[in-house]
Amino acid sequence: MFELGIVELSRLQFAMTAMYHFLFVPLTLGLSILVAIMETVYVMTNRPVWRQMTKFWGTLFGINFVLGVATGLTMEFQFGMNWSYYSHYVGDIFGAPLAIEGLMAFFLEATFVGLFFFGWDKLSKVQHLVVAWLVAIGSNFSALWILIANGWMQNPVGAAFNPMTMRMEMTSFFDVLFNPVAQAKFVHTVSAGYVTAAVFVLGVSAWYLLKGRHIELARRSITVAAAFGLASALSVVLLGDESGYTASENQKMKIAAIEAMWETEQAPAPFTLFGIPDQQARETHYAIKIPGVMGLIGTRSLTGVIPGINQLTQENQGRIRSGIIAYDALMKIREAKGQVDPSVTNTFNEHSSDLGFAFLLKKYVDDPRQATDAQIVQAANDTVPTVWPLFWAFRLMVALGFGFIATMAYFFYMASFRGMRFPRPALHLAVWMIPAPWIAAELGWFVAEFGRQPWTVDGILPTALSVSALSITDVALTLVGFVLLYTVLFIVEMGLMLKYIRKGPYMDVDETDRWDDIHRNRLTGGRGRASAIATPAE
């Protein structure tokens, strides 16, 4: 029976807090932009319904923003509490973007959020619009610096290991900032947040139409959400392809695991549409493959080869042996205290890129130089993440992504070319679809983080070495405490969101009701409320 140790419990705790936190982040990112767009239209047209839309969706943004901040702060403290050796080892690099995120983006965002909510009667329309866009920019800047930090963990560039301090030290902030993995993750993540907000606005507005309430607000909100959501959903797929391409350059094992590609395929490699991965037998049963697609996605060529899991495992055995040489040289450098033979330094420099692979052996032996061949093979096998959850999580995420494109395209077409006459089944679908982008986002993070194992920093620091020296009881109790607290916060957030959605726009309500009455009478010929809004297109 599988037992949870300190490493597994620490991973589980961070995963739970991160996944709870990311329930709030994507909606914050997307709603901030949508609210700014709505207020822009209000300033340009001076029509009250757009002001009301801005205030209503802005209220829901504010509720979500508060919970996002509350859950996000805890995560940053966890690096020091549960991952103290990680913080010591890479703090020079990882700490910089987190500090900038706190000082620049968070304070910018938080300051202007206050002005947004309390400045309606104190600022001019243009000034308030500027505030709305600064809130949106602050939200996205916050995501940028977090993803720069995470991107460095996936692709550690701009840093070098110092043998005397036993730490990674930054050599180029420019390389860290413009890390291609970080940039790809940023645009992909914020686009996913935009899709989340678009689906949310679409679903809530569809519910209003089904109930025959706030019709003008709902129809205009659907129009904005569908156009914004279609562009965002298309960009998610395109930017996801870019993210996959960068991973194929520096995280080959993750790509092979996502594809359950055990053996290296002849170029261009096929894409496995369906299969049942069997990690013990190292094969995928009942595989249905589309020829050439994975090679085109992963290498953007017809000749590029994507290595399979078995080949990469063999290569990692060689890297572990190289890492042992680096570890031996490192110990000699530290014992000599700076008076080391230059040949030892040269040996270390030659093999230092594989030092992290030697650390994988510390799971089995205190001194990697004493590892047996069997332990080296075992450590190399540890570089293969569990395949089946990655395989299926990725495919479900992709399926949801194409579902968002289809849904947004349909509503965009109906709003633009069919006079906003939405069939009731389509409106019901929009309501039921509200949770889907959150599921897709959580799956995306699962693929990114679970696929990186067994590394905290890919190729540099194994997860097993990163944890703090805590007892299992300490971590288990705090894990239970976090889950209970975050569950309560989630329930509170859901209660507040549902309360204000049911209540509807609370500003200028009479004016919107007049809009609803005029529009309803035009549609129904004065027959009243019931036959309503979701009349199927003729």
C-alpha cells in the first residue's frame, strides 16, 4: 500500500493550495479586461446600460479579487515553510520575480481596485476609465511575474551553480525575464483566464435571458463575451501549441509522457488520439494514432525526431553517471576551500550541467559516488513521471479548448448575424458550461507541474531534496487546516457571487428595467414576459 511521506504530503499541500488559489485567478484576469472594455464603450457612447454593466461585472470581479489575494499570499509563505531547502538553493533567482510581483503588480492592482470601486462620483469618466485599465494591467502584471518564476523552474536559464555557497546564483536577469518558456506560459495562461471570464459572463447572461431578467444587459454582455471569448479561445489553442513547442526543446520527458510515447517514433511522429498507457509494460494499449501530427506540433518540421521515454531514460542514466563525476569534483572543491587543482575545477565545469542528476541518487544513497549500477538505473527510471494521468489530463484539456471555440463561435454568429435571438437549448448549454474553463485551467496546471516531476527545478534540484525538515504530523495537520479554511473561503465566495448574480445589477435598476420593458414589448408585441427572449432563430 502506498504511504505518504514528508515529500508526498508537502507536494499534496502545495498542490491543494495552488489549485484552490487558481479557482480565483483566471476569472480575475479575464473580468478585469472585460470590465475595462465595457467601461470604454460607456465612455464612448454615454449609454447608461454600459455603465450598469461595468458596475455589475465589476462587483463580481471585486469579490473574486479579494479571495484571490487571500489564497495567493499563503502560497508564497509556503516556500519558506515547506520548501526551505528549495528557497535556500534557488532563492537568488526565484525570489526576484516574486518580490517584483509583490511590490509592483500587487500594489498597483490593489491601489487602483480601491479607486475603481470608490471613485465613481469622485473621478471624471475618463479618469475612472484609466483606473479600470490600470486595474486590468495590474492583474496581468501580477500573473507575468509569477509565471516568470514558474517558467524558470521549467527552464532554468540565466543562472549558475556556485560550488562554494552550494546555491544557484543569477547570472542574467534579462535571460530570466525573457525566458521563452515563461513568455509562452504567460500568454497561454492569461488567454485561458480571458476564456474563463468570457464563459462566465456568457453563462450568467444566458441565465438572465432564461429568467427574462435584465435582458438588455444580458444580451449586450453576451455580445461582448462571445467576441472576446472567441478571440481568446483561438489564442489559447495557438499559444498552447507554442508552449508545447518550447517544452519539446527543454522538457523532452514531459512531452514523451504526455504522448505515452515509449519508443522513439520515425519522424514525423504520430499523435495518439486514444490509448490506455501501461507504465509497467511500457506500452500503450488500443492506441489510435493520427500520423505525423505530433511531429509537426512538437518540432514544426517533417524531419524532427521526438525521443521516446525508453530512449530518454537511457540518456538519463548517462547524465546520472556524468553527474557523479561533477559531484566528486564538487566535494574536492569544497574540501580544498579554494586551493583546488585547476583540473578539478575544469572537470566540475565540464560536468556541472548534470549535477542535479547525481542528486537523484540521494533518495537511495547518502553519497552518490557510492551508488550501484542498480541504483543508477532506478534513479533514471524515476525521471519518468506517471504517464496515464498526464496522457488523459492533456486530452481532456484539449477537448475542452476546442469546445470553447465552438461555443463562442456559435454565440458570436447568433449575436452578430441573427439579431441576438438565442435558442433556449443554447442558453442552457452556456449556463451548464460555466465550470468547464476552470476544469481546463486546473488540468493545464496539473500537466505542467506533475509532468515536471521528479524535479522542483527541472534538471537542477529534485523534489525529494527540496522539502523542509518537518514532521509528517506537522505537514498533515496544516494540510487539513488549509483544506478546511480554503473550502470555507470557497463556499463564502460562491455564496457572495450567487447572491449578487441573483440580485442582479443594483445600480440604475429602474433605468435598466425600462430598457427591458421596451425590448420585451418589441419582441413579444406586448404579450408580456413569458415568451421572452430565448426564442429560437427562425
